[in-house]
Amino acid sequence: MVIVRTVEALQKAKKELNGSIGFVPTMGALHQGHLSLIQQARRENDTVIVSVFVNPTQFLEGEDLDAYPRREEADTKICEVAGVDILFMPTIEQMYEKDELCIGAPAIRGYILEGEKRPGHFDGMLQVVMKLLNLSSADRAYFGKKDAQQLALITQMVRNYFMDVEIIPCEIVRDENGLALSSRNAYLSAEEKERALCLSRALKRASKMVMAGEFDVDVIKAQMLEVLQEADRVEYVAIVDRSFKALKKVEIGNTIILVAAWVGKPRLIDNIWI
Ligand code: PAF
């Protein structure tokens, strides 16, 4: 595995490559969820590039940019064992210059749900993903469905800017109790981790209701909110179609049910695709 920290070194390393490139962008603190993306990229491509970059432009004022877990040594080992070819770990100076040209999230889809609660987050996320996709020259790039709205916006960016890369959505990885894996789970105490399970329980309740024939979004949301009482604060429960339009009735094969809630220090998100 080659570790590169500059754009120049990455461009140089890429010159040696033949065949397809699979790319997994991350902010580090790698866990089983990231590993499953890397493994899929490994199976489907000749070369795998992983980036580890805690992108400052997607954190809002007062969010956890400084506290965000950084585990460079462990991340390097995980990538090595997973058969990554190139690990790109740039500095902020390598990635950004002052007075940058910016990319904006779309006016509606980019400013609901996560975009409403974290205004500006998606602008910064799209900006860095555009840079990383260009730098990697990937044929395929792998993103988890846990960040469902992020995935939808990246797919839209690739479509709107005619970028020559296939975006591959990957399944959510959960721990043995059902908690969706996230680097921010590291902030949870044992008691909070137990309460955090209410997110996946609420989604399971919703999915059971749909399977039993209940399609009314308001009825499902009300039941989910009951289960979510264990959270410290629920930010939203939403039932949308795959293009993030709000639904009145669940549409089988075209629905995403999402939840965002605070449990202790972290704000957690989770979803299921129906
Ligand atoms: O999902 C993430 O970890 C980040 O938003 C990403 C896609 C690596 C961009 O910084």
C-alpha cells in the first residue's frame, strides 16, 4: 500500500495504474461500515484508493470538527489489511485554497432534513467530494446508505455535472444489537449506546407496520415517535421517496424512512429503504 499526503504524490501514484479504480472517501476513524465499502471496492476493481480527510467545510460552527475522532495509525492498518492500494491522507492546505470556487447543494433537496438542520453542511460535503472524485479518477465510488441524503446529493452532482464515475450505494452495517455503525458512536457511553438503539427500533417498528399493510405516513411516524422517546431529542422523522419528496403513503420499492436524534453528545442518524 502506498500512503500519499499530497495531490502531486497522488497524481504520480495514479500514473502507475492499469485497469479500473474503485474509490472510498472517508473521514477516518474507520469501522466495519467503512471496511465493507472497501471490501466491495476491492472485489469490483483492479485498484482501490481510500481517502482519509476530516473535511472542515462540511462542519458547522460549533460542531465537532476539533473533537472528531482521528485515528491515523489504526486507519492505516485497516486499509493495509483490507488490500487498499493507495491511501490518500491530505492536509487541509493540500485540499483548499483561499477564496475558492464553491459548489452549492440544490435549493430544495439540499435544504430539507439534514440540510435544514445543518445549513451549509451539504455545500461543503459536495465541494470536497467533487475534489476527491476528480483526484481519484475513480470508475466507481462507494458510499453508505446510512447517509442517504448525502448519497442522493452526490448522485445528483455526478448527474448534473456529467461526471464520469459510477456512484455505488452500499448497505448500512449495524452492530449485533442493530445500532448503525458510525464514527460518532465513539462518543456514546454504555448507557447512551443502549438508548441509541431506539433509532433502529423505531425503524424496525415502521417496517413491521408497512409489512402489516399500514402505509399511512402520519400513523407510522406517530408510532416511531413513541419508540424514540428514549432519545434525548428527536430532530426529525421523515418518510420520503427516493428523490426525497415527502410522501403521504409509503410506496413499496420507492421509500426511505429516516430519523435523526440526539443521544448524549452525538447526533445520530439512521434509515431504512422500503
Ligand atoms: O460520509 C463521509 O464520511 C463524508 O461526508 C465524506 C463523503 C467522506 C466527505 O467528506
